[in-house]
Amino acid sequence: MLEHLARKWARKEKMEQSAEFDSNGMIPNHIAVIMDGNGRWAKARNLPRIAGHRSGMKTVKEIVKASDEIGVKYLTMYAFSTENWKRPREEVDFLMKLPQEFLTTELDELVERNVRIRMVGSKEELPAHTLKALETAEERTSGNTGLQLNFALNYGARKEIAIAVKDIVTRLQAGEIALEQIDEEMISRHLYTSDFPDPDLLIRTSGEIRLSNFMLWQLAYTEMWFTDVLWPDFTREHLYQAIAEYQGRARRYGAV
Ligand code: FPP
């Protein structure tokens, strides 16, 4: 009897979670995700923080598949910020190994799915093994035309903007461009994200309501969706919920 009730409740909970989005409606072209809460997830289980990141990697796999299946064109995942180097050495080393681990097990399937992989961020400080794994994936998938999966790694929006400013001023000083030519489009073209569109939807997990130096320029008109769910507990149903809410929003871009 108790077992029957438990099953009933589990079903009810699942149904409440799975928001119906309109598969014929507007699917966000580009979804950006701040994957937060791995550490808290691990702590709640008396596990080391890295166990949370490993579990978070499983969520990455699931959300990539779900996004691909529903027709999202770009998915950008914030995996490591320019500030994350301040974490304990052991945790940083672990995080730097995750792209390799992920790609070793997933790359073949991603190639099969026609997914294109890109890295967004500064390559300079990355360990050689991390960079190699990412560059191999970038090369192997460069001709793919399906979902574009961007890993924001060693990414910081302020750094990105500072680099763009430096590049533009250098071109100005060299006489390659005139002052009047500097506009929003030129700045966009000098960012790491120069060849893909701004996000339509930003998702942040774990109850934190901030941007943490993520895509500050690109998120100007992005719809934002925050959830208390910790990243390792985030499921495709949560993604559907976010999309359902996105579909109900009116995007006016400053107009009436
Ligand atoms: C933030 O949670 C999460 C990170 C800094 C790392 C995110 C990385 C992954 C989810 C795995 C990435 C996978 C690949 C394939 C690159 P936190 O550690 O700050 O959590 P807390 O706020 O609860 O401490």
C-alpha cells in the first residue's frame, strides 16, 4: 500500500516538473547556461566537491542531447570562468580534465549527431592536455552543421571586452579603420562569440541570481530563467520548463 502511494507521488511530482512547451512554437535559437551548484550538491551528500562536478558532467550530456533533439541551434555552457582559477588546486585540476573525459566518451556520438563543438574563452592559460582535447574536438566537428555546442572555458566577459577594445584600437592606430566605423556590430565581431548569435535564453541553476561575468555584452536582450535546482539535479524536464516560460514571454527589444 505504502509502495503504491510512493509510486503515485513520484508520478505526480514528475508530471508537475515536466512543463509542456510548444514544439511548434518558438524554440530558443541559442541557449546559454550557467551550470551552478555542483559543490552544494556534493556537500549535501558528504562527498568531495569534485563528485559534484562529475555528476554535473552527466547533466551536460543529457542537456546537450535534449537541446539537439528539440532543435536548439546553439548551446553555450559556462564550464570554467577566469575567476575559477582561485579554487583549490585539486578542484581546478579536476575541472581541467573534464573536457577530455567528456570528449573521450561522447565525441563519437556528438559527431554522429552532427554537433559542432567550439571553445569560447581564453586559450592562453589552459593546460596543454585540456587545449588539445578541445582543439581535436573543434577540428573533428568543424564541418558539422547541427547543434553548435560551445564550452565557455577560462571565460570572462570583461576580459573578452577588454581584448576586443585593444584589437579595435590597434586597428585604428594602424589606420585600418576610421573612428566613425566603430559601432556595436564591430564590437560584437571582436568578441569570442563573433560568429554566432546572441543567446535568446539564459538559464542559471542553484538559486543564484547573478551573471558572474558571463556574456555581459551578448546577454543585453536575453530572456533569463533562474531555478533553485542544483546543476547535477537539472533534467531535460527543467529545460522544457524554461522553454515553456520563454515561449510565454514577450520580447520587445525596447519597443512597445
Ligand atoms: C559551478 O558550481 C560549476 C562549475 C564551476 C563547473 C561546471 C562544470 C561542469 C558542470 C562540468 C563541465 C563539463 C564539461 C564537459 C566541461 P560550483 O562548484 O560553484 O557549485 P557551488 O556554488 O555549489 O559550490
